[in-house]
Amino acid sequence: MMTTVLGVLAILAGYFIPTKSIIRKGDVQENVGYVDEDAVRFNTTLDLLKLVGLILFCVGGILLAVALMFPTFMSNMCSDDIGEEAIRIQSGEEKPPLSPIEMTIPATSKVKGVQPPFSSKQKIHFQEDSVKFKEH
């Protein structure tokens, strides 16, 4: 995690610190310029800082991925062997749970209608046409 953070900081520093101009102006009348060696070294160091930051960021990401996957791969080696010493509970002759289709309604409950009663004044709407509802 620390390598990822250091990588991000190095990348940010490499991109946000402005580079220096390599050409130093000399004599204006002769149109001559000089190469600033300090500026070349500074800009090279910034490029190196960007590269090191990217490498640290990638290494940190790989380490994080390995750390997250490690427990998954090692779960078989770390599991306790319970084997024959496990506690066993005898269930007897219990019936398996019934599916919702096989379940019955208890005798004490009543089925109730949920639709409100219709009156002769109400209409049932079908798209654009309306049809009057008749009571039986």
C-alpha cells in the first residue's frame, strides 16, 4: 500500500513541477543561445521521477492484488481437519421441509378477497375506449 502511495506522489510531483527551459539566451544581436546543463539535469530528473512513480504504482498494485488473493489460495492449507472428531447430531426421522406448493392453508385461516367492490357508476378503462361495468 505504501509503494502505491509513494508512486502516486512521485507521479504527481513529476507532472506538476514545471520543467526548466534548456536554452539560455546569449547575445541577442548575434542570435546565439547556450544550453543550460542544470536545466537538462533537472528535466531528466523529473522524467526519472515520473518513471519511478509509475513503477512504484504498478508494483504496489501487484502487491495489493497478491495480498487480496493470498487468503483464497491458502484456505485449503489453513483449514482445520475436523475429520472423525466432529460432533454429530442424529436427526431421527424428520420430514424434509415442504415446498410452497405442497404446503396447506391452516384450518383457522380464511381466504379474503383483496379487490374493492365495484359499483355500477364505475367504468373499466381499456386503452382509449371505456366500457361500463355491470353487476350480476
